Amino acid sequence: MFAGLAKLFREWKGLKAFKRVPREDRRLVFYSEGAGYWSYFEPVFKALQSIHGAPILYVTSAENDPLLVNTPSGMRSFYIGDGSFRTLFFATLDVDVLLMTMPDLQSFHIKRSPFSVHYAYLHHSIVSSHMIYRPAAFDHFDSILCVGPHHVEETKAREQALNLPAKILVEHGYGRLDTIAQNARTSPSLSQGSIIQVLVAPTWGENGLIERHGVEVINPLIEAGLQVVLRPHPRTRLLSPAALNTLVDFYKDESLFRLDEDANGSTSLLNSAIMVSDWSGAALEFAFGLERPVIFVDVPRKILNPDYATLGLEPIEVQAREQLGVVLPTARLGELGTVAQEMVADSEKWQATICKARQRWIFHAGKSGDAAAAYLMSLVD
């Protein structure tokens, strides 16, 4: 009980500290729903600082957010939790611009403020906006920082179909992708002739690889002599812990298997020559960021909007799969090891194909932070 009361006190204290900031200093505010979201904000923050010298107020719902302890120069950070004080924060918000990665504004208990706030949405995935999100996930934002042309097309199609007010659609890009690419350029190249590392990074939900297939995915890779790193989605740990624990326990004595649950870590990503995934947005980050191929296991689509097809637009996670790798039916899971080895042997061919696809799908590759910062400053200048 005392721990709960202490947590509530910290949240109240954080909200009060935020409200004490003079109104003229509440121009640009970032809201982070969890500690793992900083990688999406960071390139925007760095560009705002280096190019414009713009101070930022950073509000987080994560008690363990490292920015609460190590707050960078040019930022003030505040903790408000994810309960009643967060609801109060949104209900009474009086700032110029709020940038956030959390969708479904206005749909549930998180509402727009009665004050004149500009709500800007920052995509935290490359995937399309109309299949794996709820139908109205983005309807109540004033502007959308779009990863690529697909987000622009999808948003406009929904606005026209439902006669919604037009939002400002910014050709932004994807900051996390830029960071991955930068880390790859400054990291040692994968050693030729050494053991091949495969990153298994599925999405969460009843149709995910861990939930549906588990050992069937890992075994063929290990039998082929490949090093396997399993990187589950954080929501898999939350929603399907038994399935994940069963799989990890099965391989606890296997030297070619390792579990990686560091959602922010990049070591497993950078050291892997190929990824095995399903409908996860991580597959697009891996391919576009590292220029390395993906094996997409063809499990049923992840659909949170059953009416997505009414827009007549195939999501990027459907269209781009064969540009970024190989789509493998579940009936051929036993061939995973062989397919992975063949694709790694053809890595130069895949690199050229993926680079061409990135030009097609991603805005401002390598410079997304600059694009976002310029737009945000235009709102407050």
C-alpha cells in the first residue's frame, strides 16, 4: 500500500512541477508512453537542439525512464504515470504543440484538451496505419509525421471516405531507422566465414510466431548450425508469458540459442545477418536500416481494423515483403535453415534490392530529424 501511495505522490509531484512551468515556456512538449519510445523522439530532439536551439519539455508515463535521471541539456523531464494523473495531464493541457507516439487520441479516456493545443503524431512503426491499428487511431490529431508515401495515401483515403477534416501530413521519415543505419555504419562488418546469426523477431498476438509455432521456427535454424537470437515483442512477455517461457525453457541448454528482451538494445540487430519474422514492424526496420534480408513466415495477418480493405490500399507490410526478403509458407518451416543460408549467400543481391525499396517507401532517409524539427518549429515561430 505504501509503495502505491509513494508512486501516486511522485506522479502528483511531476504533474505539479509541469504546471509550474510558465506558459510562455510550454511551447514544444514530448509525451512518451514508455521508456522504450525515446528512440523515436531522439533524432527529432537532437535536430531541435543542434539546428534551432529549442528547449523541450519531456513528459513520461514510465517511472523507470532513464531521461528522468539523465536528462539531456535543453530538456526538462516530468513523470506523471499512466493512471489518473496522466488523464488529468491531458484533460488540462495548455501548451503550443504536443508530440506523441500514442495513437487513439480521443477514442478512450485520453482526450484532447479544451485549450488550443496542436497535437502532432509521431509514428513509432513503419507499418501501414489502417490494418494493425484501430480504425480511428489517428483521426483526432492535427498533424501526422508520416514515415513514407503510404502513410500519406492511407490517411487521405480515410479522410475522404469518412469526410474527416484534413490533417497536415508531414513528409518526415523514421528516426529509429536513421539511428539503426548510423549504428551499422560505425559498427564492425559481419565476419565472413563465421557462424551466421539469425534474429527471430516476431510480432505479438494470437497469430504471432511464438504463439502459433514456437519450436517449429527455432529448430530448423539450430539444426542448420545457425546462431539463433529470439527477440520477442514486449507485449508477448505481457500477454503470452507461458508460451514464451515454455520456448525459452526448451532451449535452456542449447548453446546456439539466446533470448534477448532488451527492446532498446541494438547489438542483436547489428550482429544478425538475417531476420525471421511475421507481420512485425521490426522486420521493416531491420531490412531498411541494415540492408539485410528477412524471411517472412506467412502466418495469418495481424488485423485490428477488420474494415481496412475498404480503403482499397494494401498495407506496406504486404506490398514490401517480397522486396525485402522471402515469404515462407508455414508448411515449409522445416526449410528455414536452408533458406536462411541461401539468402545470406546472396546478401549483395538483397542489399541492392532493399536499397531500391527504401527509396520507394521512406521519406528523408538519414535526415528525418531535420525534417521533423523544421516542421515543429514552423508551428511555434
